[in-house]
Amino acid sequence: MADNIKLLAAGLLIAAGIAGFYYFADSPTVVRVLSVLGGMGAAVGVAWYTTVGQRFFAFSQESVTEARKVVWPTRKETLQMTGVVVAFVIVMALFLWMVDGLLMYVVKLLMGRGE
């Protein structure tokens, strides 16, 4: 129950930050943006102390750990695969252009407007 109240308070802080953005409509843009960022920061601070916030933080740390385990392709492999994708796209574009032209020709013939 306490976590729900904290999450509700975080939501209200976000809403207050957004409301401040419109409340300070005549103020400089920096003040308006700081209002939103302040509301978001306060909301994150409150949400941090909930069970959901702690689980999210743990999940984030585990995600970073898993991302470090990924074997990223070398520059050469990346360029080769990019070349394959570009070549495939060009071949498919030409194929679809030819199919479209053929179908357009057939439709013109069927409608009696052919050459």
C-alpha cells in the first residue's frame, strides 16, 4: 500500500512539473523546462524508494552487465553485412519495379488501352 502511495505521489510530481510548464508560460523557456525536469527528478527520487523502483534499478544493472557480454561485430563484418543488405534492397527494388511494370502492362492490355 505504501508503494502505491509513493507511485501516486511520483505521478502527481510529474503532473506538477508539466503544470508548472504551462503556469510559467510568460517566463523564459529555461524556467519552463526546469519546471518539467524538476518534477521528473522529484518523481524519480520518490519512485526510487518503492519496490518497483528498486526492481527496475536492479534490472537496469543486469541489462548493462548482459550488454557487456555481447560479442559485437568487427568493423569489417559490419561493412560486409551492410553491403549485403544494400545489394539485396537494390535487387528487390528492381524486381518489384519490373513486376509493377509487367502488371501495369497486363492491366492496360485487359482494359483495351494497350500498345
